[in-house]
Amino acid sequence: MEVITIIEQIKPNIYKVEIPLPNNPLKSLNSYIIKSDDRNLIIDTGMNRPECMEVMLASLEELDIDLYKTDLFITHMHSDHSGNISNLAKENAKVYCHKKDAEIIGGNYAWEGLLANAILNGFPAHEDAIGKHPGFKYRDLGWQDFTYVNDGDVITIGDYSLTCVHTPGHSEGHMCLYEKNHKILFSGDHILYTITPNISIWIEDYDALADYLLNLDKVGKLDVELVLPAHRNTFTDLNGRIEELKQHHEKRLQEILDILATGARNTYEVAAQMKWDLKYDDFENLPTPQKWFAMGEALAHLTYLQAKQQIKIEQQPDKIRYSLV
């Protein structure tokens, strides 16, 4: 069967390759390829599944990319961005990633602890929650040898000088890349255009939404004419989109306050009452992966509201609930 590739040249030697994400609301990943005579760079890899690798390899062949002369940059830990590291990186490759997320990709992720906390927050214990989680199913299974990058580090590929911009929120180690001379921002999942990034946490010890909003302002200070996100459309109005994303989260926070105004709820119950742009009428009919993301986003917003002292946590040995202050 013929493999269909969708490749768009963005700038000289910069290409956007659409990697399919079957049966996933995101539809596809934008993997960016930067070519040079010395080393090439692949930004994000797709999930560890055959459909992703077939398109990636066909695209690399079409672009005449030699993987033995190619490094990888991983914007963050999620499997649609990191799942194929081991399938693509050759022994001489550098695989750039922030340490926080690299350690999780490398296997340091407490899935059982995550599930136990999810059940405390109301997630149905009978569902195969871990086995169906795409971060578990399609994760990279072998890569350990990362090159850690920090805020302000510079990676040079041909004519492009890429500054690493640490933007925690979507994940603790999320990284964007900024090309100052060409005014380009590779935004990963930090800023998307036609959809909103999922801001999730699974354990209440990290205020992801506070970080996310802070780092929207951080990238808003950059001189950017073209934004290259990891999903859907590229776009030009960075600051306009930042304002829309801030407004989105303000509405989400108010929605949760309105839900809690009718009584205490656990995180799962809050998520079930929130509005989601999905084709399912009943929250209970959502596929398990979508319940994970919805509940994670609800918990991130609840944690933010608790830090602002607008709500309080009611913790018992076998359950956690939230109520208005």
C-alpha cells in the first residue's frame, strides 16, 4: 500500500511533515525538518506506532535526509512528540530535550502512582486506565542518551540559529525554539492556533496552569512573524492568539467555580460537567484516553484555583473533593 506524505516547505531548508495520529482528536503531528550540508534536525517524532514511522521514513526519503547525519529535538515528553526517538536516532545522533521531560521519556514515570491518585480523584477504578493511555501505549521504549538543553541554549543548523525557550505548563520541561533572525517560533504544544493546548496534571503538587499563563507572556515578548506549532495550522498573529488562550482559561476557571457553586465535587465529577469540544453527548461514553485528558485539565484548573484560595480541598483517606471557600 502506498504511503501518502504531506510535506510543505516553510522557508529555505525548513519543511513541515504531517505525521498521522490515527484515531486521535489531534489528527496529526507537525514534525519540522531542518536540512543543512552538515547536520539535519528533526523536531518531534510522532508516536511509536507503524503508521507514524511509515510516513516519517517516506518523508525523510523524499527530502533526501540521511539519518546518520541527523539530530532530534524533542519539544516535550508526550508520546506523539517523543515516541519514535529510538526508531529514528542513530548511534551518533544528539537527541535534545529538557532534563525534566527527558527523564520521564527515559522511563522515570510512576504510572501506578498516577493511577492511584486518579482513583482518589474519582477516576473509575474498573477502566484499563494505564493500558489505554496513549502516553503509555505509544511511548518510546529504549532511548536514554539525551543531550539536555536549558533556557537560552542555542542550536545551529545551517543558516538557522535556534534559541531554546523553556516554557513549562503543557509539561514541566516543554521547550520552544526561537529563530531570532528569521522571527520564527517553533511553539510545540505551548501555543496552538485552531485548538487549545491541553494543560493537565495528575498529581496536585504542580501548578501547571500558573506556569502556562506565565510562559504565554514570556513568548509574547519575542519578535515573531511566523509561528510553527506542533498541531494544525501555522499562523502569524502570536500575541492575538496568546490573548485568546488567556480568555479561554479564564472561562474554564469560571466554569469550574460555577460547577462548585452547586456543591462539592471530585475532579472526575467536575470534568464530567465541563463543556468539551468532542462528539460524545455523555461524558461516560468518552473513550478512556479522552477521560484522562479531561480529568487532567480539570485538576490543573482546580489546583490553580486552590492556590488562589478561591476553592479548598477536602481530603479523606479514600477520596479528594473540592468546594468553594
